[in-house]
Amino acid sequence: YDPFFSWHLDIPIVIGLLAAECIYVLLVRRLWRKAGHYNMPSAWAWSIGVAVIFIALESPLDTIAEQRLLSAHMLQVAGQSSPPTSCISIIT
């Protein structure tokens, strides 16, 4: 058993994150068409935020943190900054 390769994909989490990304893309495209200009940094901030949430929830960081590395736990804590990043992309 190697914890570095023990990714677990919980279907509700994956579906929820994909739904959030799709809804964001559809709404932002609609708004960008009305406004006539694009704000790519906010779109990237949202997508990076969703990716960080996915990694924090689905990666083997928890297993690695418990068994081997304290620094892996620190990465989990850093993943908690992802929701504010996503919120910044909505505000800007």
C-alpha cells in the first residue's frame, strides 16, 4: 500500500466541483458577451480555486500527513485558502 498513489474519487465531490465549474463558465460567458470584454484573471482564479479544493479533498494528503509528513498537513491547511481565491474571482 503506497499512500502517494491512494487517490480516492468521491463521486458527489467530483460531480459538485464539475457542476460549480460548468455553472461558472456558462454564467461568465453570458456576462462577458453582454459586457463586451473579458476578464481572464478572474476566470483563472476561479478555476485554480476549484482545482485546489479538488486536490485538498481527493488527494492522499491526509493519509500521507498521518503516516509520514507533517508538511503534507500544511498543504492541506494551505488548501483552505482556495475558497477565498474563488470568491475574489467573483468580486473582480
